[in-house]
Amino acid sequence: MPSYDYDLFTIGAGSGGVRASRVASAHGAKVAVAEEYRVGGTCVIRGCVPKKLLVYGAHFAEDLKDARRFGWNVPDCSFDWSVLRDNVLADVDRLEKAYTETLGNHKVEVIRERAVVKGPHEIALASGRTVTAGKILIATGAWPLIPDVPGAEHGITSNEVFHLPELPKRVVIAGGGYIANEFAGIFNEFGSKVTIVNRSDAILRGYDEQIRDRLLQISMIKGIEFRFNAPFEKIEKLEDGSLRIFMQGCDPIEADCLIFATGRRPKSDGIGLEEAGVALNEKGAVVVDEDNRTSVDSIYAVGDVTDRVQLTPVAIREGQAFADTVFGGKPHRVDYGCIPSAVFSHPPLAGVGMTEGQARNKLGSIKVYQSDFRPMKNVLAGRNERSLYKMIVDAASDRVVGLHMIGPDAPEILQAAAVAVKAGLTKQAFDDTVALHPSMAEELVLLK
Ligand code: NDP
């Protein structure tokens, strides 16, 4: 048996890489992980975590307004972006430290350098050192994709948004997906003028159409503007530092900040993959089999770099399955069925399983139950904002095949309800469950 410096060398200390490394180490492997930036990856450093904290911060705008209807004497309030930004960034520092400590506690060596694959068992580090490993794991994640338009360099991405020196008065967001709708909600609540510009005529492709329509309608009522079928032509920087954004089919918009939220590309460039014989697909994603193995036997990949499902909990499961299978003698595979997901827009939406459209195409005969209601908190607050819950049921088996909702706390409610959908429960099982009153979630067991 050849001897290597490490049993496992992981490139990228994000959600997937950290989980795989510490579990492999707990299984007895000698593990190192290389990270060129910060331990924690997109989710912890510049994604899910700081974004969710901004969502909380933004929601106070509505809570403070509504509080007056609940008897609170709320004086005129103002928002200080720098306070929230700095507190969020401090929490990110705390989490990075916690992640680094976890790796240390699991005896994983953290190498804070860029690493490049040199062969099936060889890795070159930026310092000039070359190390060897029995297995190499690619967990480098994904990176914002910026459309190729003149002046694109004047825009920023979600990477930079957490560091803005001040709150922009006018924000244009390119794209109509997760990041666009989440940041549109955040900046709108902070008082910025927000315009979403998308190349197509839809937002959040993949989510149930009625739920998407409801978000669009509520967002417009809240003051967010939308420009559809408007691909960018060019972006000009004006003398006062602001931007003029030109699109096809509509007048230019002036803005203080342009955020590109036009998808994320696997981060597979420049790390020696193709040279080492690792196959990539046309989008640059590392091609893997069901056991996360690439076209090179000793090289594996997990998470966004494989472009299967770009979600943190999926990357974590892939990292766990890889480590248990390869180093723990407990082979298992990730089950990609019924993965719940959410968009932390204002209000948030969430879904699991098939949309109505998908179910009609796949199953033919379905039943759709829905509740379109105004949450009691909104009624007293005088907030004319309705929630929508939809349940999609296979008519032949009575099995619930999809649940979709938009409204306050939708992601919290859906996470619990997703257990029932994943378990294959029937509509009857929901009906048999006594309502928990008064709650919004009780709508799920009262659908007629
Ligand atoms: P999305 O894939 O959600 O949306 C991309 C948007 O950009 C779409 O509206 C798409 O238009 C548009 N678009 C794509 N390519 C181009 C292009 N070349 N030029 C102009 N517009 C383009 O990507 P995001 O960047 O919002 O997020 C990336 C991923 O990160 C998500 O897919 C998700 O997996 C993950 N994420 C998850 C979150 C969560 O779980 N809450 C939060 C944030 C991100 P159209 O489709 O209309 O053609």
C-alpha cells in the first residue's frame, strides 16, 4: 500500500467540506482541509446566516409599525445600517471561530492556503509545498455568475452586499430568483427604493405558480418595482458615483447600487481538475456518481461544485454520506426526494414536493386544497396581506405529494409539515390531526 501524507485532503471548508472532514477524521482518517478564504464557506460567511440576520433586522420595520395597533406607543424610529451590518459581521466572525474550533477538536488540520489538484493523489499548495492524499474531496462550492454586459464591473453580488459602507437609497437587483427576492425584501424594509430586473417574465422558477404570484403581488404592494423581459444592455457610472442601467425594452434606471443575483456557477476553475482528468459538465460542475465519486477513482466532490441541489443541508448530507461510505464502513447515499426549501422574502415562502403543475403532468389526476387567509395578527394590524397554503394530493392514493405556502413563518411551519410529506402520509392523516388553535399552521389540518 502506498503511503500518503493524509488519508483525506479536502479542498474547501464550507458546509460540505467541513462535515466530510470532521466525520472522516472521527472515523479514524488523517485529514487536512485547505481553505483560501474563511472557514465556514458561503452559508456561514456570505450567505444563509448573515442573510437571515438581515431578514430579521429588516422585519422590525413592519413589526414596529404594527406594534402601534397593538397598543404600543412607538416613537418615530430610524434605522442605522452600520449598526446592523457590524453586529452581523461580528456574528459571522464568532461562527467562523466556532467552525475552526470544531475542526481542531476533531483533529482536522486546517491549511489556510489555496490548493490545486496535481494528480489523483497530489495537491499543490500556494506556499509551494506539495502534499499527497489517499483521497481528495472537492468542496469548493459555487460563485456568483455575472452576465457579460458592458459596465458589469460597476455592480456587486451577494458576496459584497454584507459589507456596504452605507445603505443605498436606490437599489436595482438583477435576477428573479432566491437572492433577488430575499434582498429586495430586505432593502425595501430598510427604506431603499428597490427594482427587480429579470431577463424572463417570471420570478422563482420552480416554485408553485400561485405562490410566486402571491409574492409578486405583495411585493408590488409593498413598493418593490419589477421589470420583466428586460435583459441588461449596459451599465454606466455617472460623475456623482451613481449608476445608469440600460435594459432592452424599457427606459434606463438610475441607482446607487446594482446587485447581480443571476445564479451561481460551480467553482471548479483553476484548481487543476480538468488537467487531473476530472470530468466537468457544460456548466463547469464536477460530474459525480451516486457515491460522490468523480471520473478519477480517488477524487470525490460534494456540495454546490457538483450543481445537484444548491442548498446547504444537501451539501452537509453529501459530506456525511461520503465520509461514512469511504472512511466509516457505513455506506449510504443521499435521498434527494422531497427536499423542502424556502425563500426568506417578505413574507417568506416555502415548499416541499411537487407543485400543482408538476403533479398534474406526472400524476394526471390530483386534488388541490387551498386556504387563502389573512393571519389574525395582520387583521388587527390593519395589514392587508393574505397568506396562501396549498396542498397537492394524488387522487388515486390520497397521498399528499406537495405542500406550498407563503405567509409569516412559512419556512418554520413547512419544515415540520415536510416530515409528513416525506413520510408519504395521506390527506386523511392531516384531517385526523386535531387543529392547534389559534395558529396559522392549523390551516394545514382544516383544508376542505
Ligand atoms: P436563482 O437560480 O435562484 O435565480 C437566478 C435568476 O437569475 C433567475 O431569475 C434567472 O432568470 C436569472 N438569470 C440566470 N442567468 C442569467 C443571465 N445569464 N443573465 C440574466 N439573468 C440570469 O439564483 P440566485 O443567484 O438567486 O441563487 C443561487 C442559488 O443559491 C439558488 O439557486 C439556491 O439554490 C441558492 N440559494 C438558496 C437560498 C435559500 O435556500 N433560501 C437563498 C439564496 C440562494 P430566469 O430563470 O427567469 O430565466
